[in-house]
Amino acid sequence: MTDLISMVVAKYNYWIYITLMMIGLYAMIAKNNLVKKIVGMNIFQTAIILFYVSIGVKKGATIPILEHGHGPNAHHVVHAVDYINPLPHVLMLTAIVVGVATLGVALALAIRIYNNYNTLEEDEILAQVREK
Amino acid sequence: MSEQYPALLVIVPLLSALVVSVAGWVNKRWCFPIAVAALSVSAWSSVGLLFRVLNEGVIVYKLGGWSPPMGIAYYIDYLNGLVLPVVSIVALLNLISSKRTVEQQFPDKTGPFYTLYVLMVTGLLGIVVTGDAFNLYVLLEIASLTGYGLLAMGEERAPLATLNYLYMGTIGACFYLLGIGYLYIVTGSLNMVDIARLLPPLYQSKAVLAAFIICMVGVWLKMAFFPLHAWLPNAYTFANSASSSLIAPLVTKVMVYVMIRLMLTIFTPKFVFNTLAVHDAVVWLAVIAIAMGAVLALKERNLKKMLTYIVVAEVGYMVGGAWLGNRAGLTGAVLHIVNDALMTLCVFLVVGNIVYKIKGYAFGDLKGLFAKMPFTMGAFVIGALSIIGVPPTCGFFSKWYLILGAIQAHQYGFMVALLFSSLINVVLFFRVFEIGFYEPFSDHEGHEHHPAVMAEAPLTMLVPLYVVAISLILVGLYTGDIVNHIVQFVIPKGFM
């Protein structure tokens, strides 16, 4: 039991992202309203962004801007240990843009669907589809 | 000039998307010529690249002059050297053929349509050419998002079908991204060649295993591999014909390319077939994919939907072939990427012509079609024979390699599935031929006309269709050359 707790605590960022991901997946599968499904999809994407951001973290490190790079106290040896890894964060800028674009396309489709069927509840839409 | 082909391939359609969207505001008639010009440049560059690869071997192109581990590099080897011309030429032919359909189906939206079209081709070409795993994700999403836009321009049910595709596509792409994240944690690199160099000591690591499985599931979702195929048939059926004949031949095939790239370049066959040892299970999944695709296609009374289930079955061919783990199977899978793109394009262009003239694609609409549209149906016969696998069309040769690979790997289930699906394809297509040939033509209201008057699709639609149909036979006749000069170099040394 203590093993399990220490495992969860030591790698809590992974547990959080998995939990978020499953919440998103649950919403996509179980919810009946199309907008709720779309929100679930967005949570799913955000979970992965969180995962990437969390892997760039280092204990006791600072933001990746060179300290003492200029001026009288300048010393030019850069210790990578002193700085967090910025690359995953930069990658996630792109992923956030992709996520926003996906959300936009999904909502635009939801509007089209609403115009066609006058509802966003999936069971009602499917009933209408079956009637035709 | 030829040094810049890898960049031109992607940059020209990307920038032209901007120009086309502006032209859509100014004068709609400019959109089509600009799109054709841009995709012609892509097609020219991709063919040029193929010849350069044949002469010089692997090409490394550093974007902006940044060296590989830091910057993004494009690697063009024999595998994507072969796939690039297929993608760009299929897109160009379909673009030319779709002009009349687009004018008929949504005359006021030609600008947005062509913008999405060239952007989608940008994404697909980028996926194939890039050597950076994260860059691949971004281009994958470019191709997917534009694809959703294109597919949603269709019948009343198109938006709902597309939204279902969007959920599945997003999960697939996210899984791929997550897998790449794990690879980044263990190797600290995103460059495919660099990852492959750093991975071998870590093959026993659980993180690498997780990365591989997550990436594979993501890619399978995107290519509609059997248990994950549910989004494909509706999304492709209800879309407008110009979009479905772009997306059906290309998206699944490009994703198969990504899978083979993951297996051969990033993870190397040693990991996939020796360390992991799940290939038997995957081949059995492919067997189920082929069988279910064939059976579900048999159930449909609607030409376009029937063809979409054939696409699902064909994905099973390629995945199974790649996972057989021998030279013949992999040759068959790579060859089938080329052949299936052309075959699928051929039959979907036929559907486009039929929709243009008849305004329907249910079996009831096809009555007397051989008399009404003899040239279109002639090309359909060639496409159908190729999907069935009748020599000398190209479908026969890739199926031959796949069956050969199945026998060498003692995967008799896969062999039986291939033969079973060929037999079902015979039934499927001869049923269509019978309706088209023997049943008298009737219009939508059911009034029968005797004799049927010929009303063929315009020449701009027939010429691309016949280029594809003839290429099916030519590719079939030159299969030996393609295998000897290109495909055999795709397969890494030491692979049985």
C-alpha cells in the first residue's frame, strides 16, 4: 500500500494527465449532447498538453533566460541544469493552436448540425436520421 | 533548382492556399487555375525527387540550413520517394476532374473549397516528406482539419458523420502525440533518424514499449484499421464527390506510410519483430479487418458506401502485409500503397461522374448505365478488375506479393482472407456490372426510357479518369521495374 502511495506521489503529473484524459474520453463516449462531447475532446487534448509541459520541469531550475549573460557579472558557461527544458513548452504552443483549431471546426460542424436538425442531442438527431 | 524540390513540394501549395483564398474574394474563376498550377509544381518536384533518389540515394534537406538534431530535416529515401509522386499526382488528377462537379454542387463556395483542397494536399505531402516526428503531428493535423472541412461539404448527414470522424481523428492524433512524448522523454530527440540512433540500448524499456503501442493505436485509428474503422464509411459516403475522391485514395494510404515509417525507421524491424513479438496478433487483426470489410461491403445496396467498405478491407491488406515480417509481405504492402491509391481514385472518380450526371449512387440509380455512360463504366470495369486482382492490372501483383509473403511467414489465415476478399470483390463488382448492363435505364421517378440515350460526363472528367485507368495497367506491367529499382531498397538490409 505504501508502495502504491509513494508511486502515485512520485509520478503525480502522470496520474493527473491520465485522469484528465479519461474524464475527456468518458465525456466523448457517454455524453449525449454534442457540445459536451466536443468539450470532452478538448479536455482530452489539454491532458496531453499538461503531460508535455510537466516533463519540462526540473527541481530548483529557473526559466530558460540566461542569468548573468551580460554586464559586469557575466559568466558565459551555461549550466543546462539551472534551466527548465523549454522545448516541450514550445512544442505545446503549436499543439494549443491545433487544439483551438480543432475546437473551432468541431463547433462549426455542431452549428451546421443544429441548423439541419434543430437539436444537439445525439439520440434525437439519430431518431430523425432513421425516420428519413 | 532541383536542390530545392523538397521545400517547393510543400511551400508552393501552402502559399497558393493563401492566394486562392484571396482570389476567391476577387474573382472566383482564378481559384481553379492557381490550384492546378500549385499542384503541378508539387507533382513536378515529387517526380524530380524520385529521379534524384534513384540516381543519388537518400536525400537530406535541411530546412533553413539548420542541421538535423536541432532543425527540421526532410529525408527523402526510396519509400517516400515512391509515395510522394503518387500523392501529388492523385491530388492533381482529382483536382482537374473535380472542376465541373464543384461548379455544379456548390458554385458559390469554389474559393473556400480550393483553399481547403490545396492545404490538405500540403498536409499530406508534408507528412510523407518530413523527417521530424513532431512536425509530422502538425502536418497530420493540417491534413485532418482541412479534411473535416472538405468532408462536411456534402449531403444533409455529412456534418454529423464528419463530427464523428473528428472525434476519432483527434483521439488518433493525440495518441500519436503522446507516443512521441514518451519517445522524447527517453531519447531527448524528435528527429526520426536521431531517435532511431538513440533507441537500441533502450529497447527493453517499458516507456519505449508504451510509446510504440500508443503511436500504433493512434495511426490505426487514423487509417481506419478494423475495430477502429467505424467513422470511415459514413464520413466518406455523405461527402461531396470531389472531396471523397481526394480523401478516400490518399488519407488511409498516407497513414499506412506513417505506420511503415514508424516500423522501419524510428523503431527498426529488430524491435518490432524480435523484441516485441506481437506481429502474429496484428496479422490476425488484419485478417478480421479484411473479412469484415468484405462482408460489410456485401451488405450495402449503395455503390459509394460499398466502395468505402472495400477501402476498410484494403487497409487490412496493407497492415497485414507490413506486419508479416518478411521481404515479400513488405514489398506487397508498399506496392499496395501505390496501387490502392490509384485503384481507389479510379472507382471514386467513376462515382463522381455518375453523381454528376445521374445525381445518385444507389444501386437503383445505376440501371442501364453501360448504355448511358459507356466510357465512364469502361473505366469502372478496369478499376474493378484491378481491385479484384485480375492480371495485368496492378492490383494482381501487389496481392501476389502479399500472398507470397503470407505463405513464407506461414500465415495461412492471411492468405485465406486475401483470397476470400478477392472472391467477395468479384461478387460485389459483377453485381454492379449486371445492374448497369442488363437492367433498363430509369430516371429518378421510375419512368423507363427505351432506348437509353448516351449522356456521357464531360471530357474534363473523362480524361483524368482514363489517365488513371491506363496507369492501373501500366503500373501493373512495370511492377517488376518498380520492385527492382525502388521497393527492394525500402526494405532494410538483413530483413529476410
